[in-house]
Amino acid sequence: MTYRWLFGDQLGPHFLDDTEAPVLMIESTSVLRRRTFHRQKAHLVLSAMRHRAAELGSGCRYVRTETYRDGLAEVSGRLEVIQPTSWAAVRFVDRLASKREIVRHPARGFSASRAEFDAWAQSRGRRRLLLEDFYRDNRRRLGLLMDGAEPVGGRWNFDAQNREPPPKRRSSLGVPEPAWPTEDAIDAGVRADLDRLAVEGVEFLGEDGPRLFAATRSEALAALDDFIQHRLPEFGRYEDAMMGADRWMAHLLLSAPLNLGLLDPVEVASAVEQAYFEGRAPLAAVEGFLRQVIGWRDYIWHLYWYLGEDYRRHNALNQARSIDGWFAALDPEGTEAACVRSTLASVRQSGWAHHIPRLMVLGGYALQHRWSPQQVTDWFHRSFVDGYDWVMVPNVVGMSQHADGGILATKPYLSGGAYMNRMSDYCGGCRYDPKKRVGEDACPFTGGYWRFLHRHRERFEANPRMRPAIRGLDRLADLDQVLADEP
């Protein structure tokens, strides 16, 4: 017999084709024993897998066991495998293929194939793998938001209109709260099993449910409709803003079901594009959305493979300190900085924060404190409901920690307190002053920003995008005191 073996992030109908082969799914508890994952991430993945098995009914062989090897030993015959989403899983399949017959299929769940990306990356005259170039070519190929050969509206990128700070004197955007899924008996079973594992000594991060993210395709489609109807019009304007009391703002909240394979990014992008043509969302919001879903998300996926398995080991800035224990444990009481407290609390409570708090608050704090990029990558992977190896390695090693020395981004994404004060409402109630570099009430991001620049001055002073900031060091009369405050 032939089985179509699906991993826990290959759960949508586009992973089945027209095959008549029964599906094999393996739930392995050893994964949870080896690494400390967020409790809600473990719940979401197990819930999604069990819901999918229930939908497939007799067409699915669902094996619950300690290891994948134990589960595979219960099944004889040939296996069909769609390319897994991590280097480790690919190596596992490679080893397995030396012992039994395996038919391999290309990856699914992305808008461009690996062959299409490789052809783009290796095309004549291409000097750098720029996101903007890939995004434009992908839109042309898919025909999304196009007017013939030109982009709708005459521009490819409306990012300049998608950088507004949060509205003043308001604690939220005022858009409706997302429509959350309703837990069922399968969720109750997952929670009971995780409780049992915790009693047995398996450790988890963060707090337990209720489950906030879609675990079935029907829930994911409902969440997409809810986003388009209620939050898409405000998504673009405040895409980069942060609000302490409004963690969801106007964001999509579909990264988790997309990364579980419950939705295909092209269908998601097409639904949002249709909202623009029907006059239900402004062009800047829709274009900004497409740039995230068929631009950045695909770009990160393909760089994960294109740059090779050793990319994760880059540490160009020689950052080697261990993550502080309170941060690693998602304990917001470990700091008095309001931005870090608020973001860590969000991750602790829900396993989620939107992309700017991840990059500028959590990533920036790690970068300023010289934490190991490999530890930071692992922490993001385990702490977020949408975190997978392919997601976090390029995002953290390249984008967030600049550990690749500029392969992915031309400059570090680092800010001082001025950025936090402009793009968030955190600073108003914080004990630290974003304008101060030294003293008991000095903002750790402000002083940390200048210490980082001083530490890496030689590396960045020739970088055109960094040169103005580097020259600013020479204008700091209190630089010696700033450097003396190194934590």
C-alpha cells in the first residue's frame, strides 16, 4: 500500500492532489520532550493535526507515538512525501529513503516554486537578491494587482503610506476584535493530553489557551473573511505602529494557519485583491498586504533553502551572550521598559506579537544586549505560534540580528527610544525617558543604540545607510558616560 505522509504543517487540501492514497499522519511526543515550546503553540499544532485527521476519517491513518521512527514502523509499504519545511526533516526523509521506497513531491503552500525562485536568483545580471525585485516579478507572474504589464495605480510599492504612528489620545484603533474560533471536544482532548505531559515533566512556555488561531481550513477561511471585512481597510496605514492595549490592531492573524498549510497564499492574496477591486479596501493597504504574503513570506521561505543549511550559524557581529533568564521564560516582570514588558506579555499570553514588536522591540533588545543569534532564533521558533525553522532562521539571523553581515538586509534594524516614542504609545507610561541616554531614567534602547554603533563603528562607517548615524557618535558630549552604562 502507498500512503501520502503529511507532516503537521501540511494540512490543507492542496497537499492531497488527486491521489487516492490514504493519508498517514504521525503525532510524536518526543518533539515536545526535546524542546520547550509555548503551550499554545503545542496546542494549536496538535489540534490542527487531529482536526484534519477527523475530517479525513477512514482515509487517514493517524498514529500517536513517541517518535516518528516508531510511527513509521507501524506502517509498511511505499510513502509519498511532499517536501518538508525544514532542513532537519529533509535529512530525516533522506535517511529513510535509504531503507524504504519514497516518492517525493515538490513543496506546497508558497506562491513560487523553488525552481522558479532559483531561476530568478540566478538570472543574468542579478547582483543582489532584493526583496523588491522578487516581489515585482512574483506579482507579474501571478497577475496580482496588475493593469496589463503595469501595476495598478502606477506604482509597485505604497510603503510610504503604510508607516503612520498610532493615533494620538486613543488606546486602540477601534476596529472590531478578531472573530476567535470556538474550541471543541478535540481541543479538550489536546488540553488534557498536554496537562498529562506537564505532570510527567514536559515543560512549556507561556500560558494556556483558549485557542485563538484557526486549526481547520473552515476556521482559517472564516478568519480571512473577518480580516477583509473588518480590518483590511486600516491594515496598511498602521502596519508599522504599536499599541500596548491593542495587540491585534488591524493585523491579519493568518500567519499561523498559513504556516500550518491550511490556506494557500495565492488564494489569500487573490481574496484581498478582490476586496480592492470591489472598493472595500484602499490600494495602499492591499498592496502592503500582498508585499507581506506573496513578497516577504515567499522570499524568506526561498532564502532559507537558497542560502544553505549553514546560514543559521552566521554570527558576523560576534554576539555570544546567553539570553537573560527572564526574557527566555517570557517573564515581563524582568524589566521596567514598557515596550519590552508589553510585548513579552503578549507573547506569554498568546504566543503572538505582530512583526514590528518582534523586529524592533524583541529583536532590537537582543541585538543591543549581544545575545547569541542562534539562541535568539531558537527562542523565537519555540515561543511563537507561527514560528518554524524556515520562518525564523532568515528572519532572525538575517533581518533581526544582522548576523549574516548584510546578505539579507543592508543595515541592522535597530532603533533608539525616539523610534519607540514615535511609532508606539509605550513611552507615555514608561518610567524611562526615550530622550535620555544616561541616568537612572535613561531609556535602555536609547543608550543601547549608541553603544551598539560605537561597538561596531569600524564595520558600519562605510555603509551609506549607516554613515549618518555613525557620524552622530562624534556629536555626543556624554559618549564616555553612555559607554560606561553598558549592562
